[in-house]
Amino acid sequence: MSLPITDTFGRKHTYLRISLTDKCNLRCTYCMPQEDMQFMPSKWLMQADEIQALAEIFVEMGVEKIRLTGGEPLVRKDVGQIVSGLGKLSASLTLTTNAVFIDQFIGDLKEAGVGSLNVSLDTLKEERFKNITKRDHFTKTLDNIQLLLAENFVVKLNMVVMRGVNDDEVNDFVRLTVDQPNLHVRFIEFMPFNGNQWDMSKIVSYADLISDINTEFDFQKLSGELQDTAQRFQVTGGAGTFGIIGTVTHPFCAGCNRIRLTADGKLKNCLFDTSEMDLLTPLRQGQDVRDLIYSHFHKKHFAHGGHVDFSEKQAKSEYETNRKMIAIGG
């Protein structure tokens, strides 16, 4: 058994997020704004056996949870094979998806032991869905969310809240959790990435969300762990929960346990850190990548990849030196 992946602040990293592709069937502006975005060539991407090999190494190094992300992970033709292989590891397996294709993979997910999924959904209004995603998949998305619930999956809806775009729907999302024990909502503050037109004024903050929800609902804060990204709450008498991921105004860096592996095999020790460690090339050359992993996490900053506070004037330009969100894997 290898030593755990620990940084210089004593944080132990047990949660691996693997991006399978930078491609997506939607075009959400906060993630992939350009219609003409150039995607990575297939030869740059980790192949199914390489994903499996790296995942096995990380599990040996103490990873307890693996999440598959994209882009949209389900657009990969070999995603069934990938899910099947990772499902055999001791780490729990889950994924983040827009749910458009999820009905085709219910059996694969169940067989691999996947019990919960995060579904990206930023609005409950059909026309607004088209405006945000630039695609007409609203009905299919809602139908597939209902299918997941009917098949007894735990579903977490991820809503990126943007001022003047969808912030008037926050309480509509909270209302969904009242009667559904397997349905949870996560409100995510709008974060800065390359090309997504981020501005501090567009953020609906943690405090704003609490205030807005409090106008309509009585709710209690739930206990959690230090490494949790979301502060969780439950409407009084409600069945499900809602949470707020306040990356910008209410960060959770002190308990960060996350490892990010991009679709082209680059290791990132923080969502916002521009430095990366190539694991795919040395893996293909037959090298042991463990020391590379350890060394990269020994360089991890305490917060936000070492960048300035989001409220600083230079924040927008500084954070835009990073990859586009879709090329990282959320």
C-alpha cells in the first residue's frame, strides 16, 4: 500500500475526479461559450485502459471516491467499458452528467454499483433552458431525471446561479426537495474560467442565497464534514436537502481532498491552479507515476491555486489564464 496523497498543509486527498472528454452535447455559457470550440484530438485523450490503470494507482494511494465528469462523460463511445472497469475497484463510483443520454446507461450504472449521480440543471423553464444550453433537450432532461428517481438513484441537481439569468428560480429548486427523499439540490456560485464572461457582479453569493430562500422557507443547517464542498440545509419537514457551494464567497479550501485528472491525462491539484502534471505521457512510457503525483501535491497552494481573491480587480484576468471549465472537468 502506498502512502496517502498529502499536501504541505496536511490535507489528505481521497477524492478523484476524472474528466473523460472535453466534448459536450450542450453549450452552457458558463462552461463552454463558443460554438466553434476546438476539441482535443482523440489521440490526446486517455484511453479506457489508461483511465483504469491510473485509477488503480490512485486507489492504491488512498482514493476512496471516483467521479466521472466531462464535458459530458456519456458522449464517450467507450463510457460503458470505463464505468464497468472502475466499478470493480474498492472506491465508490459516481458521475456528473446533463442526463440527456442517461436512459441509455441505467443498466451499466447499476451493474457498476453507481447509486447516486449529479445532474447539471440550471433552470426549470423550457425557453430559458434553450437560452442557457443553446440546445432543445429540456423535456428529455426532465424525463430522465424522473427515470433516475424511479430507478432509485439518488439525484443531486447542480444549479449554477447567475444574477439576472436564473436567480429568480432558486426557491423553485428548493421546493423540489420538500417531497423527494432521493432528490437534492446544490446551488453553485458562478466561478471564473477562461472565456466564460465571468464578473463578480454576476455572482449570487452564499449570503444572498440564504437570504432569498429564507423569504419563503423555514430550514435548518445540517452537520457535515470538513472536506464537504456544500453547506447543506433541509426545509423543515422536508424529505430531501439543498446545499450551497460557495466557492467564491464561502470557500472550502481548508478541507479540500480533491484530485483532478483532465481528459488528456494532466493532473491538477486545484480547480483554479494553472500548473499541471502530465501523467499520461510517462504512463505510456512505462514509468511509475506515483512520485510525480506526490511531488505535484506537495506544491499545492492553500487556496484557489494561489491566485488573488476573487474580489480583487485583477481576478478576472488572472483566472482566465486557466483552462476553460469544460477542459478541466467540474
